[in-house]
Amino acid sequence: MTEDEIRRVLEGYRSGTLSASDAVARFRALPFENLGFAHVDHHRSVRQGFPEVVFGAGKSDDEILGIVRAMLQREHNVLVTRTTRPVFEAIRRLESLARFHERSGAVSILRDSGEIRGKGLVLVVSAGTSDIPVAEEALVTLEVMGNPVDHLYDVGVAGIHRLLGQSDRLREARVIIVVAGMEGALPSVVAGLVAAPVIAVPTSVGYGASFGGIAALLGMLNACASNVTVVNIDNGYGAGMVASLINRL
């Protein structure tokens, strides 16, 4: 439940439109619901402002569906990351609002009609086209968490004029997520052009000496621009979550 939903339950009880037993029933699943194979954290949206997100990789289809079903019963927005189209088709049978995001493998369900809670624009930038799946995971996360979003793809340092030509769009953003593989140089360049916080996401894109994203990770950790912070390799979701928190401050 969100704070607004808790407030509506309490106001309903106070006004007499909701009985004490109905109010208790609404709160019964707080703080979590034990499904046997998972403990669904229904209280997270109250503590952190966002509901729990389902990491799909490694879970069976039935486990994902069980968690999603429990979240839908409590009227949460739903985000499932790293999943497949067959899982999406099964989720859509539970909720017709479900959308599948092909590039990132994410499924989203917006129960609040995309209510905007962020204070400004969050821009997602990718160095290359091969980085787009991770960038899209960040973008979907931002949308589900109520941010105005935009994206700028394939503007890496191999053709720096592509980035410099978009300087106005960079300066409009309140938070910027920069996704890059190879040597991971782009976040430092972007950060040097703006006053906004830059969240760098290294990807596992690159040839052998990129070591599955470790080269990009180390490059970003050593960025000379002081407004850069770094999340884990391929962690578009983590970048979207942190950007959403910053954008609510």
C-alpha cells in the first residue's frame, strides 16, 4: 500500500463508509505476505515510496505469477525485470494493462495511470545501440516510478559531435543516467557538461579485454568528473531506482 491508500482507508473508516473489519482486512497483508516460496513486501511503498520490484531471472513462471498476483490484489504498480514474452503473456491474462518491453525483457503494469511524482526530467543516455537493452531497463523503471523521462541513444565518444549537438537536452535534465560499455568513458564526458547528478551504468558490451564490463566499471569509478556515481554492471534497474529517489528530493 502507498501512503495515499493508507490515508484513504483511515478516512473511509472515520467517515463511516468503511467498517473496522474492512479496514483491518485492507491492512492484513502489511508488512509482508508469505507465499511459501516468497515474502512479498507490501510495506515497501510506504517505507521507500515505491513497491517491490520482481527480479525475474532464476524464478519459475509460477513463482513470478504468484508474486504478481499478490501485488495486483494490493493495487501496486508492478515491474518484473529480466523475464520473457511467455511470462508476459501469462501476466497479461491476470491484468490486461500489462506491457512487455521487448528490448529490456521487462513487464510493467501501471495501476495509477502513470502519476508523475518526480520533480523534473530524467534523461537516459546510451553510448551505443548495443547498450540500449540496459538503458531501456532504466527507462521502464523510471516510468513505473513516476518520472518524466526522455532518452538519447547512440551518442558515444567515438563520435563525440553526436553528444555535443544535444547539449541543450542534457542541461534540461534534473538527473542523467549514462549507460556505456567498452571503455566506459561517456559518463565522465556527460558529467563535465552539466550540473546534474550523473548515474553511470557499465554494460557487459565489448571485446575480450572489456572483461564483461569490468573495464567500463573501473573507468567509471575513476571518472575525473565529480558529479558521477556508479551502479553495478548491466544494472539499469538500480540506476532507475536511485534516479527516482534523487528526483523526489
